[in-house]
Amino acid sequence: MKRDVPADREHLLAMGADVGLSETEVSTFGQRFGNNLIAEHVPRSRTATVRDAVGDPMLWFLLLTSGLFGLLGQYTDAAVLLAAIAPLLAMDFYLHRRTQASIEGLSSALAEEATVVRDGVRRRIAADQVVAGDLAIVSPGESFPADGIVLFGAGLQAEESSLTGEAFPVAKSAYSRRAPPPEAAWVFAGTRLLTGTAHVRILLVGGDTLYGEVVRSVVQGPQGRTPLQDAVGRLVKILLVAALIICLLLAGVRLSQGFGWADAFLSAATLAVAAIPEEFPVVLTFFLGVGVYRLARRKALVRRAVAVESIGRASAICSDKTGTITEGRLTFSDAVPATGVEKGWLMKVAALAARGDSGDPLDSAILERAPSAEVGWARVRLFPFTEGRRRETAVWARPGEPMLASVKGAAETILDLCEMGPQERDRWLETVRALSGQGKKVLGCGWLLSEAKPSSEPNEGFQFAGLIAVTDPIRTGVQEAMAEARRAGIQIVMVTGDHLDTAAAIAREAALADDPLPISGDRLEAALADMGKDELRQLTVVARATPAQKVLVVQALQRAGRIVVVTGDGVNDAPALRAADVGIAMGLRGTRSAREVSQIVLMDDNFSTIVAAIAEGRQIFQNLRMSFAFLLMVHIPLVATAAIIPLLGFPLLYLPVHIVWLELLIHPAAILGFQKPADGRLATRRSDPAGFFLAFEWMTIVATGMAIAMAILAIFVLTVHGGETPEHARSMALVTLVVSLAILLLSLSRGSTWAAYLVALCAIASALAFTRVEALSALMHLHALPTTDGLIAFTAGLIPALGAMVMHRRARQATEAPTSSD
């Protein structure tokens, strides 16, 4: 890869290979060329939080109605309404701050550092503080902080798989003042130095870097809305339109009935506040914040809160193999020497072809087992591995002895270099297939003796030494996580660059599938086109796959109705991460670019963490569903009775102070009463991943809400017709509603949290206090009820218990019963 040097930065290359910037130049160049931030999350400001709180319709309702009462001389009511503003604002600030604090407190885990020369001194700074013109000193194993030109360094090799998807090392050389800089002198942000120490003049930072351009194109693309956001949006619009129509109608009717403008305003305003669904976005925000916190405790850092909902709906996972399903480290497994070759000689040949400073895990695995080179041997030539040659050759010399060329690489390639007959070659290929079928990576090794130092890499005449097999062990807990995911109906597709036999063996060992049938990447597109939905459900392994083919798998699963989770660790994975419903980046080995375009970052790169995150997400989504069901079951009777009773010509059922009381019960109930944490078991997903409630659940919600409304209406009307005062009838109706609220809360939450019991107890206690203590009753415009009437109202409030219990039982069956991968 090569880039053009911007004209305004050519002068930076004239600086010496050991000359850094001064602090003055750092400030100047930072302002001129920009910072090294890419798609960073912008924290929510306090002003935005205040703006959201001020936009709460409940706040304006309290202010307006308090002012009206003040004008009418009812100062006690005005003071009560003003006093109610404080707890409502406090709740809004708490919800916004808790969500933001969860994200801010964990984002620091993404910090990276770089070594630069400033004012003649080497300093270790955060990578996002690097500016164009900085001289960066990059050591083996470190990542380049930005794009630049190598000014000094020998024996340099870089690993650029995060940009190219190709794992082989790329040789780098220092710029020798010839214009323009050659391709080999360019290094790039997000790639890693394998060998040598490089002095790099940084030329392009932040969004101007190569991976920054990819990240920006992904981040700035259209951001789709989640099904939950769409569902809440539709619900809010419907309720707002209905509330507006009914409020206008109610105000007109009250005026025609001769109740006056003050009554008409209070009637319409009270109904509007009861009908406006401000709790729904508040509850959604809170539960997403809770999800951010809980997923973080499971080592899954959420960068976009809406991912909490999406991961709770996940029905398919497209996972990398290396480092996610496996440990991501190669360990020595087998050595199979050729006929007449001792195992020790095979290991020595393999070790001579390996380099301890390469950063290649394959070399490290060999050198952990193989003997070191004997005293006196010196490596005189090295031909590094490339994808085109698929081998690495090292030439060694020792005084008085012939030159020894040692080669290792792809088994098929090495066999072609060695002197052997067709039948012997076929036997060795069969051995290679057998070892690959056990999930092992197989290398061939050979050696060649010559009297003179070769001028080019030898291409024939090698003696075959044998095969070396290494393996990447399955991570602890992955098999159990795979079994749990399959039991819960989640389809898992492993996408890997391994050979088909190797991929199938790893899939079996990881318990991904009992009899996996891997599809090769070169025939993936045709295979996906021929697959129906039922056949696509059987897809488990894609081998020899490229990052672009990973996108094809994601899109095919989505067309089949799946909610797809994708894992990735480099910029080349950005399209798949973007196409997924939930993109998950690797926090340990993943590049910064992958993390920045993902929605979730795994802090331990473990497949088990993905399954645990889905379990937590599903529980949070279930909590949210039950909270919304509770809100609907309470709002239906609240709105219905607030409209019907005044329309029938009766006195107002709810005064502003009653709405405040009910809201102070409903908000904590909906938020605190439904926070049951996941128990570690992955619940089976519901059969309708796109909907929020199933048809029978909607029927139960509406039926329960209307049953409560009918009970309240009957209590109020019969009490008024029985000759009691409106305050007495209002007291009985409110007791019925509050008891229903408490029963709904305990039924839908299964009493799973202490907060559910606490809020229910507070609701009952407040109803008793306001209808039994005369001073409080007068303050609330209620009437102290005798014991008999209180019991009648209390009994009427038990009506919703049956409906709520039915819904809960059906919901539990839908989420916990075994099901096939639909």
C-alpha cells in the first residue's frame, strides 16, 4: 500500500531522522493538521441533560396548573404542585447521569500510547495526542499510532492484516530522501511492527489516516433504527394524536356542560398529562443504561446503548475463530519425521527456519520446543514468508562446513521443493489431511546443503525433513457456551481462513455442531444463492473465507429474519461489523479502528462472553417488555377514566395533585421494579424477534387495562349515585387504581427485586394515608373512607391480578420453552 505525501507536509520529511518536535510546534501542527481522534464518542453535556429535563411535559403541566391555582387563590394546591417538581427533576437527572456515567467510566479501557521525541526527549504519550510532524519510535510488537514514513530502521517487517486481511509480514525500509517515498517506506495506523525498531515521521493523523478514512465512511453511513425504537416511536405518536383529539373534545364538552373555562382547562390538561407517554422514552433510556453497566460487568463494553436491545434479540452469531473460539496462541502438537530422519533433526530444521523476533506465533510455538542453533552457526541470508511463495527460507553458515538452507511453510509447497516420487508425495498429503482433520495447522520442513552462499532463494533439491503440527486450543468455557447458545435457538456460524478439514475439526471440538459441513469461501456466493431458509439454518462453518465473504453470510442470515451478531478485529472487518445488527470488536487483539465502528467491545476476546452478553441482553429486554406492559396496563385505565367520567357530566375524577401522586408511583415502579439480573442461563428467544409484544400479549394488556378502567368507573359512578360526595367517590376510585398498580407490579415482576416490594408497599401505604388520615385527605381533595368502603375499593383493585398472571405465565412459556432455531 502506498499514499501520496500532501504538499503542505512535504517539509516534514526534511527533518532529521532523530529530530522531534518542540512543544510550540506540537501546538501549531495540532491546530493546522488536526488531532489523532477517530470517531470518538462525544460525552453528553450537562446542558443537554438540563434541556431534556426541561422538555419533560410533566414539568410544564405542574408549572401551568400551579399558576392557575395561584390565580384562583388556591395557594395550598399551588404550593403542593410546585413542591412536586423537585422529585421529578431529580429522577430525570439521576437517569441521564447514571447512563452517561456507565459509559464514561469504562471508556478509558480503550486508551493506547505511543513513544515520541519532543524537545529532544523521548516521551510516552496517549496515542490520540500524536500530531503530524511527530517523530514516533516504534518497537517490535507495538502498533503505529498514525500514518507516516520510516526514516530509520533495519530489518523491519510489519503486520498489516488489519488493513489488508493478509497475515504475512510486509518488509519495510527507511526513506532515503528520494521523492516520492517508496511503498516500502509507508507505515499505517492500526498496523503492527514485527521486527526491528522504526523511527517514523508522522504525516497523517486521525481521520486522514488510511484506516481513519475507512472508519469515517462506516460511521458516517446511515444509522438504522432498532425495532424497539420504531415500536416506541409508533406508540408515542398514536398516544399523542389520540390524547390531543380527546383533550380538545373533553374541553369542548365541559364548556357545553356549563363547567366554565377553569374546569375545561383542568380537564383537558389532566387528561393530556395522563395520556402523554413520557414514561416510555424515560424507561427505555434507563434500561439501556442499566444494560450498559451490566454488560460491562460481563466484560462487554457497550459503545452504543441501543446495542443492548439488539443483542437481547440476537438469533445468530458470525464469529471469528482465532482468539474468540480458540485461545489465539499456537502450541506445539506433533512432529512427524520423514523416513530415516530423526525427530531431533526435524525440530532443528524447523527451528533454523523460524525467527524469535518475528512476532509470528507459529515461530514462537516451534522455538518453545525446538533446540537452539549450535554455537558457531550464523544466519547469512533470510527469505521471509510471503503469501505468494508460502514459505520461509533461512541460510546458515559455520566455518569449515557446507551452507545449510532450512525451509518451512505450507506442506504442499514444501513437498514440491523436495526430491520424492509421486506416490510418496501422495502419502504425505494424506498425512497432512489427517492432521488437518484434527484441527491442527500443518507445516512442511526441508533442508539443503550447498558449498556456496546462494544468490537467490533455492527452489529445488531439498531433502524432506517431515511435518510439524501446531494447534490453537479451544478456550475454556467455549464448549459449554456453544451448547447453551444452541439450546436457546441461536445459530452460530464460524468464519475462518483455515482449511475446510481444520475448520470442521475445530467446530466439532468446540461443540459448535455435531457434524459440521464447512463451505469454502470460493463457492460461498453460489451456495448461499441456492440455500432456502431451512438449509441456511444448517450453515455452521465457512472456511477459507475473506472479510468480504463474511458480509455475504451476514446479509444472507438477515434476509432469513435473523438478528445477527458479528465479531471482528480489524479495519477489513468494518463492512461486516457495519452490516451486522450488533458489531462486536475484540478489545485485546482488535485494532482501534474495529473498536470505533463496533457497538460492543469484548474486553477478553472470549466467545463465552458473547453468549453471556446475549443472556444479559435477553433478560434486560424481558425486563423492559414487562415494564412497558405495566405502563400500558396502568395508562389505559388512567386515560380512559380521566376522559369518560368528565364526558358523562360527572365531576373530575383526577385533579392535578392526584396526577402528581400517581406519576410519583408509576415512574419508580416502571423503572425500579423490573431490574431482575440474568441468572447466567440463556433464555430461549421469543418466536417473533421483530415485534415487541405478541398478539396474545397485546390482548392481555388491553383486556387487563380495560378491566381496571371498568372497576374504577363502576366504583365512582355507583358511589356518586349512592348519594356520596365526589371526594368520597374519588377516594374509592383512586384506592382501586393504586391497589391495581401494586398488584400489577408484583405480578409482572414476579416480585424478583426488593424495589418491586418497596414500591408496592409505598403505593398501598400512601393510599391508606390519603384516605384514612383526615388532614392528608383534605390536602389531597379526598375523603377519609370508612373501613367497609376501603375494603370494597381494595377488593376491586385486585381484578387485574388474574390478567397479569396469565400474561406472565404465557410470556415465561414463550421465552423458556425449548424451540428450534427459527
